[in-house]
Amino acid sequence: MKSIPALITFFIVIQMSLIVQAQNFQKIEEIIQTDPILDGAMVGISVRSGTTGEVLYEHASSKRLRPASNMKLFTAAAALSILGEEHTFTTKLYTNGKKRWKVLHGNVYIKGNGDPTLTKADLDQFAVQLKEKGISLISGDLIADDSHFDQVRYPVDIPWSDEEAGYGAQISALTMAPNQNFDTGTIEIEIAPSNKIGQPAVIKTNPVSDYVTILNKATTVKEGDSEDLFITRHHGTNIIEVNGLIPQESQPYQQLIGVWEPTGYVLDVLNHALKEQGITVLGDLRLGKVPDEATELLYHHSMPLSELIIPFMKYSNNAHAETLVKQLGFVESDEGSWDKGLEALTTEIKQWNVDTDKMMIRDGSGISHITSIPASQITQLLYSIQSEPWFASFEQSLPLVVDPHA
């Protein structure tokens, strides 16, 4: 008899929960129909039970809409499934020469295989390790090999207006980030006021690099004037133009700019790192491939994918998404391209009952203006992957509005 009150209480709680749920869904409908912000907008909503997979509420959930960064959910899931949580990206240094005394007689090659988290600190460490090997002079060239991926730098639909932005960085198998957010393929431009009104602003780059040219057209103005700065990169070049006004009391302003051809950028920053360690390269800085007879000098492993996925997803990093797509293509088809990578991604997500026939997938990040996905397929993915052994890594990578532990 003691179980009857408990059973009645259970049904009351469930019934109240369903009533509250229905009221919430009705409120959503009211907002869609009456909020002036949504006037003329297309809205797709799918709410699915995480326990049963049952669709609890939907509004135009089968309509294909631009997912923006929700596309990264599919990319992350496919990457964890195909590559595995322990997958790392390795950057290596090679030489085709021999060391005699303090001279390395030959070329030094740096070869990337897609690490989107490589930083200046990692290149600095390469330089330190070469110095520790007793090398102070490289008689040949410093050569960058990015052949692990193809030479297509942008997904097909990206507009010119996005190409210069930090979120629109080019994709290369050998690239680097200027910060610990791992904004790969970008350089940070810092603008500060001069000590004198009317003088040009003070501009620095992070990292220091000769790979970009700064056109400083920004002027220092008096305190109280409005700050009005804008930075552009001339299309197809690394000429970065800074225009506008910065008041004397202003704090330094930073902005990320996507670099044109990031492979050469890595080469330039590595050369700077070598110089800082007293190592001189007598030859040229150029692109090429590691010859078969070359021997490995040094290597650097990235963090495993289970950790890398956190900055990728938390910061919604477009370049990480596109790099992972190309890596999927390389692993599945021995071709680091968008065509093969998206083919692998599309095939992989079908196992979770995602209906790819109802989707148009043109990139891995959602920056494409053509990629379109129904809301119902997003909730289908999220429901189905809960049983995967890597789901904990996926879940911890999701951005949170608030910290539940705060």
C-alpha cells in the first residue's frame, strides 16, 4: 500500500511536467508568430527527447536552413568517429644534409600534416632544439612542405568579404596560430595611440613577421574624440591597410586578419625563430617537398583530438572545422581535399540515421552561404551519438551559456 502514494505522486509530477512543457512550446509558437524581429524570417525548430528520441516539438523542422556554426556538430562527430580521440597532428623537420662542426650542409624542411594548433612557441622550440644540436648555420634553403593537403585554400562558397577576416582564414596543411585560442592562419594586428596628437598610430603584429606589409593610415587624435578604426587586407596579397582614428587615452586595439598563403607565413616565423637562436639560413625561403632521402630531425605532436576539439568547438573555430574535413579526406581516401573530406563526413553521419538526402553540405564550419540543414537532422545527430564511446569528449566541447559549476 505504501507504493500507491508514491505512484500517484509520480503520475502527478509527470502530468505537471507535460503541462509545463506544452505551455513552453505554446509560448514558442506565440513568439514566432508575434515577435516583430521574426517578421519575414524563416524559423526551424526541433525539440527531441534525449532519452527516447521522440520529437516533442517542431516548427518547420524539415525545412533546410543555413546552420551557421551548428554545422560544426556534424564535423566534430565525424572527426571523433573516423580519426579517434587519440588522433594527433605531427609537424616535422627534415634535412637532406649532414652536420659538420656547427654547419648543417644542406636544406632544412618543415612538413605539416594539418595541425591547426601549431603556434609560434612550437616553432621557437624547434629553433631551440636545433641550437641544442650544435647548429648555428644552415648552408642550404629553408623549405616548407604543405603537400599533405591539396592547394585549395578556401571552401567553394566563401565571399571575398570573409577572406580577410580571422574567421575566414585560409586552410593549409602547414599553418599556425598567433594565440592560445588557436586562431590558425591569422596574424594579430595591434593598434595603439602615439604620444603626439596628429601622429600615426603605433602598429605591431603578433607574431613579428616580414610576411605582411602594414600600410599605416591611422591617426592619433585628442582624448574624447571617437575611436574609429578599420583594418583590411588587399585581396590576393598580404598588404594590410589600417585606417581611422584612435584617441590618446585609448587602450591598444587588436584584430585578427587572415593571412594570404599561410604556408609561407609559417616559414617566415620559423626563420625569425632561428635568428633569435643565432642560427643563420644562407639559402632561400621557399616551398617544396621533402625528398625521399631526407632524414627526420625533429617533430612536434599536437594535443589529442579529445583536447583539440575543445578550442575548436568552444571558440567556434572555422579553420579547425575545415582542417578536420580535409584530414577526413586524407585518412579515408588519401586525398586531403574538401571533396573527399565532405564525402567521408556525409558517409559517416548516415550511421546515426541522419538523412543526408535532406541536407546540402558544402563545408565543415557553416561559413558557406549554401550549406543548409533541417533542424530535425541536428537533433537526430545529437540523440544518436550519445551511445558512442567518444560522446563524453564531444559533450565537454559544447559551448555553455553559463558555467554550471559556478
